[in-house]
Amino acid sequence: MEILSSQSQATSARNAAVADTASAITSDFDMFLQLLTTQMRNQDPLNPADSTEYTAQLATFSGVEQQVQTNDLLRELQGAFTAMNMGQLSGWIGMEARAEMPVNFTGQTTTMQIAPSPLADRVELIVRDQNGNVVANTPAVLGDEPFEWAGLDDDGTPLPPGTYTLSSQSWRGEEVLEERYAFVFGEITEAQTLNGEVWVTMENGVSIPSDSVQGLRRAG
């Protein structure tokens, strides 16, 4: 309900701004016509201004007016698309999303999935802290089935709470073929608009753009 309420307030504010802009354009255009009429009435009859000059002034103002109206229409359309996205995303709340995103580790296990190279004969799970330092490098199952990451270092000791990035490193013999970010599963608890872009927030507090979500499934 908070999402829909916030979106309604934003839409009302945007509509009010568009109405104010339209009113200002109309007022300015009326003022321009009055000034143009006054200029024509008070010109020197012995040296009248060329009619093409008036036409150029009118065309210039008309062009500016149309550009402003076009910009307002684009903003209104963007707001409509955002509102539509928010309406669709309201159904995502409570779903479990799969995305390449960091893990806010607080002692819980995290469901993840890797995509090793088809040429790999083994794969290792690389865990980095928020400073980019490797804090764990452990063998992983060579496959794409989801599995649980328990938040342990190479010695089996639980890592301290913090934000970690998980990736899979594909090997063939002694050669590293590639390294890819791992897909992490997390339950969506909130959706919001930031700078015109829709973001979703996971239960662990991590926020990502909605278009980075690669899959959804029912939580639990």
C-alpha cells in the first residue's frame, strides 16, 4: 500500500507541474501576441517593418512553445510507464528473485547459482569482501543447480558480517577460462522509484535495478 500511495502522490505532483507549465506557456504566448500587436500599431508608417520579421518572431516563439510542450509530454509518458512498472512490480513483493548481486551476510545461508564454462573441468567459488579482497576460494560443484553458501572461509570459519560478492571461476587443467558473477536468490521486500528508475530491495537490504532481475520464483 505504501508503494501505491507514494506513486499516487508523485503522479499528482507531476500532473500539477505539467498543468502549471501549460498555463505559463499560454500566458507567455498571449503576452507575446500583445507585444507583437503593439509593435505593429506603433511602427513608423514611413518605414514599416518587413512582414517577414514578424513571421520569423512568431515562428521562433511557436517552435519554443512546441518544444516545451513536447518535453512535458515526454515527462508525462515517462511517469505513466513508471507507474505501470510499479503496478506490475507490486506483484513481485514476497517473490524470490535471482540476480547478480552482492550478499549482505549476517550469518545466514544464501541460495546461489553459478554458470560455469562448458569447457571447464572444475570450478571454484570466489568470495570477495566489500574492498575487493578475496576472503574465500573453495571448490564448487561443476553444474548450474542452485546450492547453499554458508558464509565460511577456506578453513570453515564463519565470515564476519558484511557485504560480499560471489563469483565462479572456471578452470580447465591449470588454466583459468573465465570468471563470472554468481546468481544470488533473495526475497523481494520493497519496490521504489529512484531518479525515474525502478529498484527492488531484498530482505537482506541489498537494492538492485528491477531490470537486472533474471528470474522469479515463489519464496520458501
